Amino acid sequence: MIEVSNLTKTYPGVTAVDDLSFKVGKGEIVGFLGPNGAGKSTTMRILTCFIAPTSGSAKLAGFDVLEQSMEVRRRVGYLPESNALYTEMRVEEYLLFRARLRDIAPKERAARVGETLEKVRLTDRRRSIIAHLSKGLRQRVGIADAILHRPEIVILDEPTIGLDPTQVRDVRELIKGLGEAHTVLFSSHILSEVEKICGRVLILSKGRLAASGTPEEIANKLMKTGNVRIEIRGDGRAIKAAIEKVAGVVRTLWSSKGDMNTYIVEPSNGVDLRPALVRACTAGGWDVYELGYERLSLEEAFSILTAPEKGAAS
Amino acid sequence: MKSFLALTRRELGVYFVSPMAYIILTAVLVISGLVFVSTMRAATANQEPVDYRSTLQWIMMVVILTTPLVTMRLIAEERKQGTLEIILTAPISDAAFVLAKFAAAMVLLGYLLILTVGYLVIISRYGPVDAGAAACGYLGLFLVGGVLYSIGLFISSLCSSQITAGVITFCISVMLIMATYALPQVVDTSLIRPFLAYIDLTVNFSDFLKGVVDRTRLVYLVSVISFVLFLTTRVVDSRRWR
């Protein structure tokens, strides 16, 4: 549905998006993740035909953003980061205006607006002037605008920014609901957010794709070389000595509660220590209670992926 | 076309829902009314007939004053508030967007000019008013206003601050009105005199006042409007290649 290849956007002195390529399939909800300034908004602006890429190409629903811009715009619903609205208008009036711009047939307009208002639960506020609405409600107006013309693709730039936790949950539910009928690409820098809604995450760092996959995949990939956490009952000191003898162990951290010991074992690169550790424990006659990779949250994966390279000039 | 109409309608909505249009129209009527009364008084004191042409000339001055007020927000405001992004990611061509802005401003200008017809009606009770020549004068006012408003729109597309756009527009408008009169006072303009007479809007307008629709003037004014609107479209479009 969305096909981005070698997309690059440079501003004088800055490369906002650097050789970015990814694909989003039909009906997917994909989260676009990255610290501020990673190029999320720039990419989204290119996809929605607001700005043009310096090089590379992007196709949405089979249409090129440069060559067939109007076709793309017809098929895309967009909520910009600023969520700028004509605040002097009333909610319903604004959506009717947008429906006219979107070329929705006059007979259908009222029904479509009513139905969309229902979907974003704004029906009771349809006569309110947008300027008088709270931020969360305005965000819903923006989302209503993005889905009004039943686009194949919905692009939401930071839809939950600046909302309180209840509103965030509301918007999250709304986006989840969208996934049934639309392909959704949305950006956020709140990870828990993305973890809850998205089937797939694209992590962007300095304009480049740092990782892509399900939240678990990304965490797993990072944990491949990660530390092993093991819980063993017995004489802590003796066990530590035994673990340190296992080939490939670089460092062992030990903590204990009574005779239950927890070790975090750091392996040399790429070595899976788990079988060797179990063998060592069995040989020593100690019972293993728990064994696994130290669980990395998406949050931690994210900070590892997007951290500035060590030693690199900043 | 549909989107053009929708945009024009919204633009007019902004003028007439907010107090802006009413403030501008009221100001225009107050100022032109004061000028009208004083010219009437002066004429009767000198026992001369009131010339409707001087009234139309005054109305043109008032149109210049309205130019920055009407045009400064048109695009600058959308740029500043970010609404440009939601409009230009909808399936609307840049040209339709610019033309809708211009059309709305011209509707306001038309409204403003219609309100001033009352002065001519009053004059016609005391002296002769050539209806044809007066209509011609109004056509001139509309076209000169069109040139000024299109320039205002162009400046607004370049700025993200309304005030900056307004001030620049005002300066350019005044210069275009005073080109043949003021410049020769400061510098030697003998070489560019024909050129100045060509671009000076007062000179252009005076032909219309005589009741003559000179084809060169007509072509000049219409092509300036078209060219400036084209430039504006290019500026709006420039976000895609900058």
C-alpha cells in the first residue's frame, strides 16, 4: 500500500531523511518511531504530497507522490502534527467544508459527516466552534477529517501528542478501530503507545531506518547478543565461581535473597550461554529456577537503536 | 472547480463571519463619506457643479487603504497557523487555492464599490452624471483594485507574518499610485518617464475616468493581475521544490 524506496530529503546543511526505504501492506497499522528530529514528520509530509523528496520515490496505493500527486491525495487522509484547523468554524461546518474539498457527492455529504462524527464520538459537539474545544476534542476533529473521505491510507503525525492519559487511550482505541478498514501509518515518540496499537514498528534515527519489525522482533533482535538472567538456589559464591568457568562468560553480576541467587551473565559476542550454564549448574548439583534473556523493553531497544554512536563527532 | 468554489466560500466566510469585513466596509464608508461631504461643500461654496470624477478618484485612494487590510492575512495566516498543510494535502491544485483567495478578495472589493454608488446617485440629483462614463470608472476601479489585491496576495504568500505582508503591500501600493508624481521630484526620470506613466495606476485609472476603455490599459491591467497570480501560485508551489 505504501512503498518508499531510497527516499532522501535534504535541506540546506541538513539531511532530514536519508535513503529511507520501507513498505507497508494493506490493512496494516504501522508505527513510526523515533526521537524528535529523526525525520518522521518530513517523511509523512512527503507521503502526503505536501513537500517533494530530493531524491528517491514513494508510491501510495500504486500512485507516485510526484507524478500522480492528486491521485495520492484523494486516497490519503492526513492529520498533521500541528493539527491545524480553521478554528473559527463549527465542527460540522468544518467537516462539510472538507467534504466539499474532497469532492464527496452533495447528497452524501451530510450522511458521511454524521457517520464520521459518530465514529470519533463528536456528535454531541457538532455545533461547537472548534476554537472552544479542548485539545483532545480538536484532535478528534482532525482525525475525523483524515477519515472523512474513507481513504485507503491514513497518515497520522503524533496523534496523541499533548493529550491527557484518558484522551490518549481514546485516540488509541480510535486508531485501532481504523485498522479494520484503512492502512494506517502513524508516528509517535511514546513507545508504550506504539507497542499497544501497532502490528509493526519502523524505528527512524537521523533520517535512516534503524529497525523494523513487530515490537517483540525488534527487542529480540537486540537481545540476541544480550545478557542471560538465571536464578539458582544454592551456595551463591560457589555457583558464581562455577558460572565464571563456563566458556564465553565475560562478566557475572550476582545478587541474592536468602539462598536464592540471581545472576546476570554477560557473554562474549554472539554466544548463547543458556545450555552451557544449565549444564554447569546440573554438574554442580544446583537447581535452576529460572533462565532466560534479560528482557529488554521496546523502550530500551529504542534508546539503544537511536543513541548517538559512541565516539562519533556530534 | 468544486473545490475552488468551496474555498472561495470559506474565504468569504472568514471575512463576513469575523468582524473584519464589517470593520473594513464601515471604515471605507466613513472615510469616503467625509471626503464626499467636504468636496460637496467646497463645490457649493465655489458655486461649481460637483464632479463625480473627483469622488471616484477619492474612492480609489480608499481602495488603496483597504488593500493591506484585505490581503495581508490571505496566505500568511494559513502559513503561520499550519492550515496550509491540510489544504494543500487535499486534492486541490495550487492554482485553485490561489484563485479562490483572489476571488474572495475581489468579491469583497465589489461589495465595497457597490456601497459607494450611493454617492453618485446623490450627485446625479444636483448635476449631470454620465452613467456610461461612471460605469467605465467603476470598471477602472475594479481593475486597479484587482492589481493591488493580487500584489497584496502575492506579498502575503511570501510572508509568514501578516503585519510584514501588510506593511510591504501598503508601500508598494502607494508607490504604484505615485510613480509619475513623486519620483520625478527626487530623481531625474526623463529616461523612464514613459515606463512610469505605463505602470502608474493613477494614470491608468484616469483614462477610465474619461469614459474611455483603452484596450492597451485593459490588457495591461488584466495581464498584471494574471502574472502576479501566476507568481503567487509558483510561490505556493515552491514548498515542493525548495
